[in-house]
Amino acid sequence: MKKLIAVLAFAAFAAVGFAQTPASTTTEKTTTTKTTKQKKTAVAAVPAPTAQEIADAKAKGMVWVNTSTKVYHKEGKYYGKTKQGKSMTEDEAKTAGFTAAKEPVAKPVAKKKTTAAK
């Protein structure tokens, strides 16, 4: 019985303690939210590369790194087209921990079965 009373007393004390949260904690949460929104705005403000910049990077042998998926593209339809990315050398990409994108493999053409005339 004494243990039950002690547990209930602790629970009541904890509930009162949590209800009286200091104002600084609430302010910190608001500040964090504002900071996060500012970071998102800053990322979105980066302009997409132009066709000329993409062509120059390809000519230099650079790869396109998708910074959100940690994958780099040597060529193909995603080269320079992802929302978050940049170009760098393949060695820099590997050193930074990026992995090469898997290139699509062409499916073999199914041979038609022909019936031999007897």
C-alpha cells in the first residue's frame, strides 16, 4: 500500500512539473522551427545549372551528384536534372561517400518461336 501511495505521489508531482514548463523551452522550439524554414529557403534558392554548364561539366568528365540521395550520375537523363545536386569529379564523389547510379540494362528481345513446316 505504501508503494502505491509513493507511485501515485510521484506521478502527481511529475504531472505538475511537466505542466509548468519554462517559457525558454517554448521559445527554443519556435527558434528551431524558424531556423529550419530558413535553411529550406536557402536550399531552394540555389539556381539550377544551365544547359551550357551541364555541357561544360560533361566535357570535363565530371559527374552529377544528387545530394539528397547520395548517388552520382555519369550520364543519362538525370545528369544535371535533379533538384538538389552539383557537379564534381568522380573521385571527389567517391571520397565524399556517394555511390554510382545503376544504369538501366536493356532487356533482351524475346525470340519468336517458329513452327517448322513438315
